[in-house]
Amino acid sequence: LNGTRRVADTKELFHQGILEINRRIQELLDLRQDCERCYHNMDANASIPLDGALRLVEEPRRYVAYLDIQQTGYNTDEYDMMVKRLQNEHAHFPLIGNSGKGAVLSQEEVRNGRYDRFIGVFFTVSVPVDPDTYLPEGLYLTTFYHGGYENTARLIPQMLQYAQEHGYRLAGNVLEIYALDIHETAHPEEFVTKLQFRVEPVEPAHPGTQEGETLGTVPD
């Protein structure tokens, strides 16, 4: 035994031990909360009505962690690698069960009839990692589908036609959001994907702006 130690010293050791135990308990409580949220997200995503309907949805501003990429064609292994790279930079945000992870398709390429030009990957975060990195609020034309990602190329033209017929135009990049993907299941038939893009009424552009221009945001 240390011959110089006093009762106060021993009490301080116990006090520090209690603080460390409390810190670990809080970490476990936070982890349990994340797990519960992800569990309920997966339940909710699995029950999304996949009736093929197109809906106009008013979305709030959604803050994201974002990685800029340039990729043609969809490859699940490469997407997984890029998303994991993104998560490594923001490890305190869970990936599995996060229904806001996805990829950004180039607005310009979509206008030109190409639906495989990915310019970024992202996932939504509860606390902004950068106040200037977000999916802007606004009116989004939205649909869901089950199955492989080849459905994206089939559905985007239908969405663009619907928007045109109802007096709207494309006003942002296309978001391919993976409600359920390779991080939750190895079976493509269980994938649930949300496609959406911001729209605005067709009207003359304001002077000094370009059609579809978005200022102050990175992903869209």
C-alpha cells in the first residue's frame, strides 16, 4: 500500500471511478436510443406503401454529411465503400437503419436523358456537420419502389413527364434515397428506394438567375 495515501485520496479514486462508470452508462444509453430509432425506422420503411404513386411532398431542410464524387453507373460495392468512407469521417452518426442515406444524380445529366451520373453520396444527420450542407426545403415530387436500382432509369422519365403535365419543372438534382439497402439486407427484392427531386411552378425565371439554380447548398 502507498504509505502516503489518505482517506481523501481513496475517496477521490472512487469518485473518479463513479464518473467513468456514469460516462460509460450514458454512452450505452445513447447507443440504445440509436438502436431503437434504427429498429423502428426499419419497421417503418418496410411498411412504406409501394403503390407506384407519384406524390408532391413538402420537405423540410435536411442537414447531411456529404461526399462529392464523380461516378457513372451504379455499383453497390463502390457505393458501400464511399458511404463507409463518409461514415468514417462522421463515426458518431449511425449508418445502419438510417433511412436518409443516398446518392445524388446530376440534374444536368437527367435533363439530357442520362440517369446513371452520380455526383455525391450523403446521409442525413441529427446535428448539422456543416450549416451550409443540406438538402433544401421545398416541394419534392416523390415516389418509392421495391427491388433493384435499374428501376430508377424507368421511373425518372415518368416523374419528369408528370411534373411537366402538372405545371412543374425540375429545380434540383435527383435524390436516390435508400430506405432499405445493402446495409440492412442482402436481398435486392427487399430494397426500398425513394426517388425525389425538388420542383417549382413553370414561370419566367427572375432576372439574374438560371432555371434550376440552387444557391448556398452542396448536394442539391
